Amino acid sequence: MVEAVQVGGADIDKATETARSKCSTMTLDSNVSGQQIHSVNTSSVFDLPHNEADKSVGIKMTSTATIAGTEVTTTSLLAIAQVGGYSVVTSVGGTRSAPSQSTFDDFTTKAIAKVAAAS
């Protein structure tokens, strides 16, 4: 899992809108070194547990790729939060088995609380 903090505001509304837009599902067909690759990428918004952020959003991203007849699915979780004049981002990604939602929620809540306490 990764956490990052930066000065300045994150555009939570734009991130939420993008994850819910017509671009929330994208399909890509490509050819790499003679191998056909078909992938479907989806994103969806989920509620984060109560936290100390002024505003926050959770986004789940799933990618299913078929390469040479073998299907591989990876799942990533991303949280973006605004805490005063800071942006907090947490993520866990690229796991073949779905990441633990409760572990991610706890990690994110603690990251937000650290920034809120220091602000």
C-alpha cells in the first residue's frame, strides 16, 4: 500500500465524475510482439468509512486482460482526500486477488487522521 501527501487541493468532484462517466469502462485491443491482447478496464466509486477529511472519494479499478487465451484480472483501490490545504492519496494495486477492502479502509483512515492531526 502507498500513501502520499501534497500541498494543494485535489479535485475530488472531478475524480468522482470521471470514475462515473462514460469512460468508466474502456476496452483496448492491441498487438504486442505478435500477441493479441484484449483488455477491459472499469472504474467505480465506493464510499470510504467516516474520516476526518473535508471531502474524500474511493475508486475501485478492475482490469481484465486476455493474452494468448489466458485471462488475467487485477484490481486496484484508490482513495483521494482533501484535508485542509493538503491532498492525501492512498492506493493498493495490481493484485490478482482482490485487495482487502477493510485493510485498505483502515490504512486510508489512518493516513487521513495523521494529516488532520498535523494540520
